[in-house]
Amino acid sequence: MGMIGAGWIAGEHMASIAALDGVELAAVADLDGERAGRLAAASGATAYDDWAAMLDRERLDAVAVCTPPMAHRDPCLAAVERGLGVYLEKPVARTREDARAIAEAVRSSGAVVAVGYQYRAIDFLPDLRAAVEDDALGLLTSSSVGATAGRPWFVTQAEGGGQVLERASHHIDLQCAIAGPVEWVQAAGARIDLAGADRPAASDIDDVLTLTLGFRSGAIGSVLVAWTSPELPSTYTLDVVSARSSVHVELDPGFTARGTVRGGEVALGLTMPPIRRGMERFLEAVRVGDPALVACGVSAADESLGVALACERSLASGGRVAVTG
């Protein structure tokens, strides 16, 4: 396996790879050659400062693309063209045009491509879906509150950053996995500085956002995101309420679900951290050549991107925005 990008999330994926049998990290590429070298040294891999050179010189089965989303398209298309499996860090791209170019390449090639929406790889997600299947699902509420790293691409609009793609899209994707397609969105941001000293001077994104999702089924979803100082506690939760069920999910780091489902109490947990489970499922899909085995594919991630971009348009306009296909 090769790694394109050598930032924080690449290190997380390296830890997942090291914990799995039958996979070796052979090469790491990053525009910052020294950073690539540091990450590569941890596993005895070869370091490159050019991902195209890595793809040309190394004999790989798969790559993880861990660059900022504005730089996803070219390495992903090049890897797919070479017949490699691709683990593409979320979101699938920054623009719908790039996302559709990736989706078309994946469809025409039959390549195994996963997108890193790690909550799709929660062990109990099928049970959570089953709990509300054929029930009147009415409300989904997500909260993502806490500190986050001030990466350059995240903290400025010019770099393509912001809370919607960086944090809220995880919850958008998870809610869509449970409740189905979104028909419209309404978004608002607060004019309050919560990140404090953690906020770089160039940052121009909202610290606090609330997103309302109108699902085609008639259900309503909400996503609350707040970037706070590191001194404050973090919360990552999801509540799912249907006519006969109410389940509270604690996301990172606990990953448990408790509640009442059709008159009975439920308590669900994990056997493996979702980020590792997602990588495991991707590698198994590559081994057997079955794209259906990945936790989140390009098509689903493209739909989540469409919702996220509609939320950004709503933030800019202040009005309700329809989600287009």
C-alpha cells in the first residue's frame, strides 16, 4: 500500500494498517519531502515528494489519498487508471465537478474506492438501521463540539475549508445512511469566537454552525457543530427518534448506542474502532475485487457532498436551499 499525504490523518491510517494482517506500507508521498520521510521512517517505507513518481516506481495494490479535498481528484484518477484500490479521505472532493469525475472513473473502471466516512464502519450501524426500519423515523440530532487542529486548508474559505466539510459532513453522511436522501437544508452560523487562541489569525470560518436537514421521507435532522478551545470538553453524539424507538449514540471516542427499541432496551458497542474497521473493509474489498464491501463508496459520498455544498449555499444566502442530484 502507498500513502499520498503525510499529515495527521495519514498517521492514523498508518496505525490502522500496522494493526491489520497481510498489508505493508511500501511508500509515502508528500509535497513536503521531510514530512514524508518522517512518516515513512516509522514503517520502513520509501519516501517521495511527488505522488506521480511514487505511482510510477512502486508496485502497489492500493493507495490512501490523505491530501486536502481540493487535491483529491488527480491522484485518485491516476491510481484508478493504474488499477489500484483507493482509500480516499473524506470528503470525496471539494467541488461536485471533481466528485463526479471521480465517480465516473470508478464506475467505468470497476475500481475499489472507499471514502473515509468512518461512522459508516460502526459495527452496530446495521442494527441501528434495522431498529427504525419500517418505522416512522422522525428526528435525527447530531452534536460535534470540541477543539480541532487549525490546519491551513480547514481554517480559511480560500483554501476550501470550513466546519461543514471538515466536521459536519461526517454527521450529514451518517444521518443520510440512516434516514435516506435529503430534500432541502437550512443553515446558520453564530458570530462568536469560541476557538480563542487556537484560531490562526488568517481564519475566516464560523466557529459555530447549526444545520437543518429536511429528508425526503419527511423526517428532520439537525447537526450542531462548534469549534471550541482545547480546555473545554468535547461531545460527539447522535440521537435517533422514531415512532417506537429512541436511541442515543455516543460517537468518538466511546462508540456505544443505548435506548429503547419497540419496547425493549438495547445496548450496542464496538469490537474495533471505526477508522480501523473502515480500512479493514477496504483492504478486504481490494483483496477480493468487490467494491460493494467498502463501508462508504463514492456514490454515497458524492450525495453527502451535495448536501454539504447546499448547506454552504444556505449559509451564504440565509435561506432554505434545495439539494440537487
